[in-house]
Amino acid sequence: MNKKEPTVARGEIKAFLGEGTDFKGILTFEGTVRVDGELEGEVYTKDTLIVGESAVVAAEINVHTIVISGIVRGNINATGKIEVHRPGKLFGNVKTPSLYIEEGVIFEGNCAMAYDAAEERKVSPITAQPDGEEQEKEDRTAAAKTD
């Protein structure tokens, strides 16, 4: 069976919670961690979490990147990217600048596309330019206010 590899570049996996493992609590780590068992609690990392096909995760997740092929219940805040691959299921709200959902995935929740506030300041607002007649009305109104 030829499975499509997730598009996220991954480094060496630093930790692995295999099938049959059950972890409850707060998980913090550096590098890439793969979960194929059950995880309940909270996850904090500036790196990558991989949720394998057999994984069941019920957690509030704060990561740079997450790749989901299993089941995730909980909110995700990703500063980099969220990928959900078949047969993945995601039940929760997500906030991320980049979201990839493969066909056949179940996603129930809301998505907020996070952005850099500095980027917003670089964009000038679009304002309608009044036509000649409207400009005359504005000029008369301004003149009346000064009288």
C-alpha cells in the first residue's frame, strides 16, 4: 500500500508513545514527538507533534506544527501548520496560519487563520474615491461647518 507522506518536513523523532500506551498530564517537549497511543491533558511545544492512525488524543494543544492521522478531541493553537490526513478525525477549534485537510477527513469545529499583526499594519485600507458630484457635496458640507 502506497501511503502519501505528510508534507511537513520532519526531523528525527525524539520520543514515541506507541500503541497501547496511555499518558495523562502535561506534555512538553522539543523536537518531534509521535503519539500512537492515548494521550489526555495538555501539550506544549514549539516543535512538531505527530498523531498516528491508532492514536486517540483528548487535549488542549499548543504547538508549532501538528500532523494528524488519528483522532484528536480538543482545541489546537498552531503557530506553524496543521495537517489532517485520512483517516484522521479532528473535533475542536483550531487557530493556525496554515491548514491542510485531506479529502475524507472529519473536521468538526471552527478555524481561525492566525496572522502576524505586523503584516496587517503594512496594508493600507481601501477607501472609495468620491465622484465629482459627491466631492462637491462634501466640499459644501465642509464649508457650511466652517461658517
